[in-house]
Amino acid sequence: MIWRYILKRILWMVPFLFGVSIVAFLLIQAPPGDYLTTYIAKLGESNEVLDQASIENLRARFGLDQPLYVQYFKWVSRLLVGDFGMSFEWRQPVSDLVWGRMGLTLCLSMATLLFTWAVAFPIGVYSAVRKYSIGDYLATTIGFIGLATPNFLLALILMYIGVVHFGADVGGLFSNEYKNAPWSWAKVWDLMKHLWLPVVVLGTSATASLIRIMRANLLDELNKPYVDTARAKGLSEFWLIMKYPVRVALNPFVSTIGWVLPNLVSGAVVTAIVLSLPTAGPLMLQALLAQDMYLAGAFVLMLSSLTVIGMLLSDILLVLLDPRVKYD
Amino acid sequence: MPQTLMATEASSRPILSVENLNVGFNTRKGMFDVLHGVSFELNRGRTTAIVGESGSGKSVTARAILNMVPRPGQINGGRVLFRPSKGSEIETTALDPRGKAIRDIRGGKIGMIFQEPMSSLSPVHTIGNQIIEAVRLHRDCTKQEAREIARQMLEQVEIPKPEKALDQYAFEFSGGMRQRAMIAMALSCHPDVLIADEPTTALDVTTQAEILDLMRKLQVELNMAIMFITHDMGVVAELADDVVVMEKGHVVETGQTGPLFAEQQHPYTKRLLGAVKRLEEPAAAKVRPAADAREILRVDDLRLHFEKREGFFQRVTDVNKAVDGVSFSLKEGEALGIVGESGSGKTTVGRCIARVYDPEGTVDYRGSNLVTAGKAELQSYRQQIRMIFQDPFASLNPRMTVKQLIAEPLVVNGVASGSELEDRVATLLREVGLQPEMMERYPHAFSGGQRQRIVVARAIALEPKLVIADEPTSALDVSIRTQVLDLLLRLQAEMGLSFIFISHDMAVIRYFCDRVAVMYRGKIVEIGETEEIIQNPQHPYTQALLSSVPIADPALRGTRQRHRYLGEGA
Amino acid sequence: MTETPSKALPDQPDEPLAVAEAHSPDEVAIASQWQLTWWAFKKHRLAMIGLWVIGFMYLVSLFAGFVAPNDPTDSNRRAVYHPPQMIHFIDSSEDGWSFRPYVYEMDRERDPDTLAVTYVPSGEKIYLRLFGRGQEYKFWGLWETDIHLLATVKPRDNFFLFGADRLGRDMFSRVVYGTRISMSIGLVGVAIALVLGITLGGISGYYGGRIDTVIQRLIEFVLSLPTIPIWLALAAALPPSWPIYQQYFVITLIVSLVGWTELGRVVRGRFLAMKNDDFVIAARLDGASEKRIIFRHMLPSLTSHIIASLTLAIPLMILAETGLSFLGLGLQPPAISWGVLLKEAQNIRSISQAPWLFIPGGFVVVAVLAFNFLGDGMRDAADPYGH
């Protein structure tokens, strides 16, 4: 049964997420020193000095004096009930800081994924069917350049063009008047107006590689005997290509969601920093640099979970789409 | 003109004429012709076989009729005239290859089936979906009606539970069933002509016999013309009314089947038939083992089960009993054939004896048990027991020269080195009929037959006692087969070799082997003297197998009773 | 286990050797794997261009001190945001023309109203000399010399082919030195990935069974981690006080975490498939030892594929390093890499004032493109036998 398969795959996520939580915890523990060291150094810059007693006091309050595994288990057990701990830096519960930004990150990644597919699918099909045509060469060239240009560089160039030629600052996800406004239709519309730039920036390299994947898959399929069979049936060239080889080539295409989503989530971090988007990236970077461990840990954990969910989705989609994949 | 006259004229004229057809492939180095002025005719209610070896242009001809020559090929001259039972004469080669007119003919008036039942059906659409599509393309009917027609077609091609089969996928079917479904699809619009491009080549011989029977039956029912492409003269003799022989893009001979088999005009046809005829009896040069020859090998209760393991804990989820209690013995100088269809376990038996796998049971080679032999022991036996593989393209490492390949067993066993090694390789090459000057070449410079000779040279390099030959000729064209077999026979006589000869082809076994063991689903069902078994098979499976082998003699057509073996519990 | 052949093979030598159509049959007959691969590769025009570009870049990295006219860390307050100067080769004056490279001198002026600094051509020519003498540097850290590919005739003059940055440092020299670091990070990273990938992938594919399952799960796990957050976290853990070479090594290590999984999968897949290939079984039956089977029979068929995968992994690493350094988490100044240089272009004000800060980005794109072309060409040519 398909439901049993899905359940099984979801159960498989448990050890994965457990592993992810260990990695996340180790990562935020990796820097020498802890938040207090950074905090003291910061105070030191403004010539304030904490005495030993209050340092110890703070350390105990944050639980930083306990051995690593104790800290880890405390962290994880609180995670299970949805408590991500406190951000040292912001003096706020991590969940208050994280959810809104994660929501926007997810929104941005999904929008980009849709954009990527919407663009890559027709171009990939065209490129394969009209192999070595001018359009194919054009798509291939753009694809290669898209792959070779780092996201942040593309973002910078687009920003440069925006500033120099249009005199407009194209960064951010909201106009100033909506930045702190409550959600409304007007704010959603404003978001839409800003979203295209990060979507294009973020989606370019994924689109480029998806075009190449679609093209290669379809080229393989176009020579298969079942295409000949369909032709010998009297189907028109357009329909036979759409119904058979494209349908078969769609399967590996769909399964790319498994790595496209992690890539987008990853890429979104850098892009967000350059375009100063209120998504997870900039805050996570800040948290990492300040060794604000619970905040950073929550981000690393949630971003990793997103990618695991992406893989789950792609596996389920593949089973639904391809009757050859067995799921029991 | 009176209508009756037109009708009689139409039915007396061939339904399809190919006239002086030229097809070329446009390559970077210019036009490269694959068909040179091909002409022949198809007639209503008759089966025309197009025969030739690989590269003769048979398949291209079939596609040219439907005006679907794959790029970069193109029709350069000549024409194909099609005279459907309803409507007027059409020149298919003059139509727009993507236009409506030719698409009405494809599938509607001329149906086509292909060689590979594995890949000729879409893997992600149900059988029903694909047949219903074909029906609705050419017949004016609702989805429900089309489904009913599809169901009837599946029934007509004898697919069990047709209603259920409609909703199944191709990969859930066996090869034979898939080919039946293909036929059902091609015939769903009652075409005037059916083009079958090697439809049985990829099938086992018993399945092939069933498909041929089916096609014969359908032809009578539907009164169509069949164009049957094949390389197998046996199939031609069984099925065809007319024969067109092709070689390298030329039609070299045409005629009715009976006369053509009796007397051939063109030397190529002679050679083709000669190669088949020679395989109909034991080789003249065959040296029988001495009556008092000692036993060289005794296999007792050999078993090998492949376990399918899954998941993290590697649980056994499925067991495939590839070899299930096989016993036989072999005398010095004797050739034992193992015959069976795909999946019967014959190749696995050969590989078990060579210890490619680790089986259970006993393989007693001159008093020592190979199954329990340790590494060092095995090393010395492997010098005496050698193997020849089916596919000479896969069994020769393309990255080594012929010299390195043949020298490898000599080098790793420390038999020869330096100039002595080179001399040995030269001698071996001469022995198998190749020139020693070729030893610096790589395998890619050799043809299939030559490569198989290299494989033979490697096998005999260590002067073995026993050779396990796994389908050594089935990857080769018919005319090359006997050459390789004759080489093996000569070596057997000269070196006193014993052979275990694995094949699916009864004719090859008959030519080469003293005794034969018939395998079915991992077991030997019958073993004995080759001629005895062929003349008087005892086991029902052997009877079914033998009655399925096409005989290259049209005179014998229909004289045999076909046996069907459904297996125990199947 | 299916023995029935689907189709009889043509009784003539293989077609895939069409790659060798320009060569005589006798030449083809004795052509080794590498010969055939090279013939196939040569036909791939883009790949050949990629090869030349990459060769050129590594040449520049090797002779960075010689190619760069200036010390890349020398700042010059009088040349802040100096725009790029075109180089002219033919000097024409009243008495005809001669080959004599020069650039036009730019004078620094301050707008009296806005106080913004602008550079205006003064009309004077600054003459350059091939193999002229300039600043002293240590060639390969061994020999002291002051000969440069291009140097001003008058030692006091300066020229800026790619302009100057906010400290007046010569971008051209900085890009040249950046090329050295960025291009070599790819190579070193790939070497690490190669060791990890081949060892783990090879073990996984050759032995199979439970070891295979464990390694496969590990690879899946690593692949499911979102790379950039992990890198960021790892890189953030680096103390900025570390010396450059230590930073360089650790960053390379972090960056190579990308490459090995893919390589591991390729190697495993090939090993797994090849283990049961007839020619490998034939070698086993010949009596060849495990070592000989792996090294003489299996690896030679793999090397071309491995090299192709490696080539395709290098651009990923270059991009990774660039991204990290751009965010300030990779190499730290005074180290110079393309990423470090691009960090200067991070805010919109500096790039609108000095768009030439984008130039290192162009190098990134060109290098990555070249590696991709090269890798694609190699992958296509890797199996000249076409089976």
C-alpha cells in the first residue's frame, strides 16, 4: 500500500533527523569558547569588565557549565516539545525569532521551485526535440552561464543594474511602509512585487541544471523503441512526444526536487544576505558569528529538516508517478 | 470502368509494392547508402519473409514503408505504393512524414510490431491505455467501445484474463505476453498489412513457436498481408509463402518459399541456407570419445540459491533456486551439451563448476571436490578448466591488446615470460586461425567472429583438459557460427578436450555434442545421447522444446505436432 | 542470467570507433584507450577551449609574481578607485608608428562642489616595457627578482589595467594572485575528495553487503545536509587569528566535503556494475589475484570516468570558496582569492562607484565555465568503446 510506504519513509526520517540534530549541535559547539566568551569580549570593547563570580553565575544560568552531552540532551528533549531555547543575543525565545523567517524562507524556496520548473520544463523539452537548433544552442549557452555564475554575483549585478539604470533599490522583500505592518492583502501584493528578483537570482542555476537534466533524459528516451511504436500507431508527432518520452523523462525530473530543494534552501542563505531579505539567512549568519548557539542551532536544524522533507516529497512523488518503482 | 472489374483488379494486384527504393544516411562525410534499389511486393493473405543477416537493411526497409526512417536517414529514390482494400492507391513515400495522410495509414491500414517486447511498450502507461489509444486514433468510437475492442483483441491474442490485463503495465508481463499485447495493438484496427520486425528474435524458442502459431491463425482470420523480417531460416520455412533475401542493402533473391529452399540462385542465399543445413546433423568431423575413456568430471546434487537481501539488516526477502540439485558426469574427450531456455539455470551451472559462484553439492574433478577447494587448489584447477563466454565484446577487456589478453593466464600463472611468451601467443593465434601480426591490436579492431577466436585462444593457452563454453556462438551471425564450432571441434580432436557446451539452440548442440542434458527451472529433466534425445524425447518439456524448434524445410511444415509444456504447477 | 541474445552482432569491427574516422584503420587497430579517448576529446570544440583557458589560468597562477606588475597588498592613497586603463600597443607619433605599449595617464581631481574624487585623462602617455623592471618579489619564494611581464618605463609611474580598489591597490595584480589561490583550492580540494570518494566508494562497491549499506546511508545523510548553512557554521568556527596557510587548508577541507559524495557514488556504481562484467570474471578465472584484478583490469576502465568527475567537481569547490570568502567566512585578508576580492563589491555604493570591482566575478564565471566544458568533454570521451 502506498500509505504504508509513506509511513515507512516518514519513520526513516527519525534517525535522519536525529543525526541532523547531532550535527547541528556539534557545529554550534565547534567554535572555541562559547557565547559568554564572545559576550565578554564584546563588553571588553566598551571597557566593561565582568568579575569572575558573575561570569560563573551567567554560565550556570545558561547551562554552559554542564558537560556537552548533558547540554545536548537538554536541548533535544526541549526541542521535542517545541521549545528551541532562548537566544542569548536577543534575549527572546528562539521560536519567536525563527518561525516568521523560516516561513518566508519556505515561501521563497517554493516560489523559486515553481519558477524553476515552469521555465526549465518547456525549454528542456524544446532543446531535446530540436536538438542542435539555434534555440537549443541558446538554451545551452544560457544554461551554462547560469550554472557558472554564483548566486550572489548575479544578485549584485541585478542590484547594480537596478541602482544605476533605474535608480531603485531592489533589495528586501517588502517596501518600507509594509516592513513592520501586519499581514494584509496589500502586504502580500507588495511581497509579490519584491519576490521576483530573489526568485530569479536563486532559480537561475537550478533552472540551468534542470534544463540540462530534462534535455539529457529526453534525448535518451526519444530513441527508445516505444516511441517508434507510438509513431507506427499514427499518433501526431507532438502528442506522441508529450505522451510518451516526455512522460517517462518526467520521473527523474520530478525526483530532482530531492536535491533542488536543499540547494535552494542553501542558496537562499547567501542570496538573502546580499539582497538583505528578512529570511533565515542573515539572522543565522549573525547568530553563528555571535555564537548565539540555540538560535544558530535552530536554524541549522530547521534548514536541514526542510531538505529531508524535500527528499521525502520527491520519493513519494516518484512512487506516485512511476508504476515501475515498487513501494513495498 | 465497371465496379466489379476494378474490385477484381485491385485484389489481384499486390497490396504493397516497393519499387527501386533507395535510402541513405546523411553523415558528415556525405551520403552513405543503406538501401540500393530495393524492390519487392506484398500480397493479400500471404506472408513475405525478408531475410538477411545484421546490417542487411531489413529494418530500414520496414520503416521506409511507413515513411518513418529515423534521422539522419532519408529516402533518396524509388517509391512505395500501397493499395488499401478501401480507397485508392497511395504512394506512402511521397506523403509528408508528419502529415495526417500518412498517420491514417500508420496503425490504421498498416500495423507494425517490433523486435524488443521489453522496450516497445511504454513503461508508464497501462497496456489498455496504449491499445485504446490506437483504436481511437483510427476508429470512430467512444472510450467505452474502444475499451471493449481492446479487451476483445487481447482475448484474440490469447492473453488470459484480458479484462485485468488492460489495467496492467508492460513490466508485469513476460516477454511472450508483451509481444502478444503488441500484436493486439497492431491489429486493433484490422490493418491490411502487418509488418513484423523480428518479433520473435528476443523470445525463447517455445514462446517463439506460440507467437508464430498465433500470427498464422490471425492471418487467416483477418486475411492480411504479413511482412515478416527475420534472420532465422527456420522461421522462414515455418511461416513464409514468399521470401526476399537481402544482403548489404540489396535484394539478392526473391521467390516462393518451397522452390527457393529447394534451389538457390544467389551464392549468398546458398551460403545462408548451407550454414543452417549443416547444423541439422552432427558434425562430420566429430570425434567421439573413446569407449573406455575415464570420467573427468562428476557433478552431484549441485545447488545454488540466490538470496535477495533487502534493508539495513539484509533480511532475505526472496530466494531464487537458480540451480536446484543438478547431477551429471563427463568423460574425457566428451562434449556434453546443456540446453535450456532463459532462466533455466544452464549458465549458472557452468559458472558454478568454474567456481565463479560458490555452490553447494559436489563437483568432483579427477577425484578432488572443487566446491570445497581452497584458493591455492582452485588456482591450479583453473588452469585445467577454462571458460568461453557468450559475448566476445564483453569478455575481452577493451583496454588490453590481444597479446596482453592471451598472455594474461600465462603471466599470472608464471608459465612463460619475455620472448617465449610472445612466441606462445603467436602460436596460439595461428592455432585459432588469426595472424600473429595482429597481436599488438586492441579488440575493437576485430569482428565478432574474430573476437570469439581470441577468447578461444585465451581459453586454450594453458592447455586445459576441460572447457566450459557458455553460448559461444549465439552472439554471432549464422554463417560465422559453424566456423567457430568447427574450430572448437578441431581443437577438441587435437588436444583431447572435454567440453561442457551450454546453449539454447538445439541445432548447435546437435552439431557439437555427444550427450545432452535438458534443463528446466534449475533442474535437469532429461539427459542422454544427443541423437537419442532428439529422436525420442521422453520428458514432456523436452518434447515441447524440440517440437518448437523451427525446421528449415518448408516441405515439413505442418507435419509436426506441437507440444506445449506448462510445467508443474504453472 | 538471460542467455538468449537479443540480436546477432554484425560481423565487422565496432561502429563506436567512428571517433577515429580521421585515422587509418591500422592506426586505429593499435590505438590504446588513451589514444582513442584523446581523439574523441579533440573533436569536442568547447572542451578544447576549456582546456586552453584552464591551462592559461594555471600558467598565470604559476607565474603570478611575474605576471602581476605590482605587489597586490600595496595600497596607494592617491589611487583610490582609480578606473581601469586601456593598454595600447601601437604608439603613433609624427615620425610614424612603433610597437611600444602604453596607457594614458589619469589625473586625480576633486569636484569642488561635491568633493567627489574623479579621474580625468591628462593626455600624457605612460610607457610600458615587456620584461621590464619593477618591484622586487621572490619568484616561487626562491629567487629574488624584479622582472615583470609588464612594467612602467619610469619606476615612479603606476598603471591599473583593472583599476584600483578602495585602498588604491592594483586590481590586476590582485586578480592574478587571487587566481593562484582560487584555482589551487579547487585542485587541493579535489585531491581530498578523490581520496575519500575512491576509498569509500570503492570499498562500498567492491565488497557490497552491509558495509555498502552503511556507506550508502552515510553518503545519503551527507547529501541531505544543506551545504551552505553547514559550511557557514563550520567556517564560523575558524578562529580568524589563524595564519593564512592554516585557514587555506581548513577551508579547502570544508569545501571538499561537497565533492566526495558524488565521486563516491560514481566509483561505487561503476565498481558494482563492473564486478560482474565478463571480462573481470575472465580475469579471475585466468587466476589473477584480487590486487591484479582491481588495479590492472578494473581501475583502468574507471580512471577516465574518475578524471571526468573530478574535473566537474573542481568548479563546485571554486564556487564554494568564493561564496564563503564573499560572506567573510572563508579566507581572510590579507589572503587574496576571487571570493575575498568580491567581498569588496559587497555594498551597492562601492560597485556603483567602481564597477570594475566585478572583474574577479568574471574570472569566476570563466573558470567555472571552462571546467564544466572540459569536464563534459571528458565525460563524453571517457568511454571510447561505447558499451
